[in-house]
Amino acid sequence: MSAKRLRLITFSGLALIVLVLALGVALLRLNRLSVRYALPDRQSVLSPAPGGKPAGEGEAVAVTRENIRAVVAALERPKAYARTIHVRLYYGTGFAEYTIESAVGENASYASISGPGGRRFVLTAGESRYIWYEGDKEYFTADAKSSDEDAMILTYEDIVALDEDAIQDAGTVRHNGELCIFVEYTLGELGYKTRCYVSATSGLLVEAEQYDGERLVYTMTSSDLSLSAPDESVFALPDGTNPAAIR
């Protein structure tokens, strides 16, 4: 092969690579959306008023790494809903997979967690948390946690409490056909790189992943969202009592 022909082939290959990279960048920019969200007053963006709603009315802003914590704090989530959550925890060359049937009501939250070791149930009502396993007639109690923690997913508090230096990127994208707010950050002492997608419609976390360096360690996705209030029978304990109805 002549030197001239070899140079032509090499140049053509480099040109193709440049074109592919340019198209990738263009598609990424097209996928990002410029959507503006109303924030509360600057003095209260990270200190919501009683009841979980931010105090006051403020400016409408596009989502950035500088204001993502305020945007997340200002989002309103439905008071009652149900959905299925899928979680994978990766270790070595394998992973453990969990399916969580989650129901949230105005007075209680419930999670049925199926995975390695069987099926576990967690019911939180008021200041109490009730835990039992499939087939049990009795349960034990512990201090309450958030419905997000019971469902093995990242919480709003994780994002709102971040230091700004821990946040690498944030914005608005259409993800899997749904308008979402996304945020990338480094979490906790282990320094896990984390990426979250929050639905701009429901305000709920719909997908997340975490990396230890370049190694994937955690994924979460959700499906089958229902915004109807769960039936009260969902919040019954094995003995038939219902802490949500008692309150």
C-alpha cells in the first residue's frame, strides 16, 4: 500500500471519529432542556417551613449545580402513592437484586422487600417502625425512618444536605421519555459518585446509580407508579392491628 493511500485512510478514520464525537455532544445538548422552576425566597430555600413546604415565593430559575439543592427542597411530592422499586447492590462479579413494593399514605408508609434471604416487611407510622418476615405472626419495633430509607433508595435529605463542592453537575433532561431533574455528586465518606434523576412531574426519585471509582455498586429504578391513595389494609400488622388507622 502506498504512503499516500495510507495517509488518506488514516485521515478518513480520524475524520469519522471527530464526526461521531461531534454528533454525541450535539445529542447530549439536545437532550438537556432549559426549564425554569420557581424557588422560595433565598433566605428560606434550604429551610422549608413547617409541613415541608418552602416559605415564600421567589424567582424562577433554570436548574444548575449552584441551586439544585434549593430546587429539590422546593419540589412537592404526592401525599399518597404506590410504586415498585428495583434495586441492585453490586459486589465483585455479581450482584444482589431486590424488588420493593412501596406504598405511602398520609399517616404511614409500607415496604415489602423481596430479595436474598426472603421477604421482609417494614411499616412506619408516627415515631414507630414495625418489621417482620414472611410467615411471621409477630413483629419487632424500631425507631422510625423515612419511607425512602425503608425502600432502599436515596433520600431528599441526602441531596439537600450536600455541600456545594460535592456537586459536579445538575440540570434538566428528558430521561426515558420523562422530564427529569438530574444531579451528579459525591456522597459520604466513601466518596461514591452518584447520579440521580427526579421526576419533574411527580417530584419522586425515578432512577439512581452509584460508583466506587469506576465500579458500579448500586442502581435503582422505579415502575408502576400510582398516585391513588393506598387502601388502609396495606398498613396492617401481622396481628391485624393498623397503626395508621389508630392515629
